Amino acid sequence: MDLFQVLDYCQHHADVLIESDDRTERMALCGRLYAGLEVLKVVLKAPLPEYLIERLTLKAANPDDYHCPLSTDSETLREYCSALTMVLLQGPQPYEQEEKIAGLLSELLDVMVDDLKAPRFVRSASGLIL
């Protein structure tokens, strides 16, 4: 799986998690999400394939095209998401608390996905610029 596929996998499970009221399903979703976040740890360290670099490349730089609401790097965001997932996996908590943690997890994951899928290269006459 490439970076975008792993991100989509994690985001899908987080989205389903916040909609689920069934404790058994929520635990299974947390397990899948945690596994996806562990795969993401490896994928974040791997070089980007050329086709993803193309998807992350702009023809011209425009400062308004991208703004990350957090200054935290993607590995730290991944660790935060993993930690929240582990809290949900550790056992029964009041449903309201689980719901809030799952919501926070989903929002944090969305920020990370938006950041990692945002264009970060600009094509110039001399080549790609980061």
C-alpha cells in the first residue's frame, strides 16, 4: 500500500468508528485503525513513489494553496492518533468519553491526512522544489 492508500484506510476506519454504537464493532475498528497507523509509521519513512510526487506537485507556487492548522510533524500526529486509539482499545469507558475520544481521534487524523495529501512540491524550470 502506498501513503495515500494507508491514509484512506485509516480515515475510513475512523469515520466508521465515530458512527458506531456497538462496543464490539468499535473495538474491532480500533484494532484495524491501530494496525493501519502502524503501517503508516513504516510508509512515512519510505521514499515517495514518483506517481505520488506528481500528485503532490504544483505548477506554480501560491502561498494561499496550503495552510496546516498545526505545526506538528506527521510522525508526531501519527503517534497522537495511535495513543488515542490505544486508549479506546484499553477497555470500557463511559460511552460519552469514548465518543469524545473517537471524535478527537477522527479530527486529528483528518488534519494529518489533509497535511500529507497537500501539495508540497513546485515544478520549476530547474526541477522540483520542496
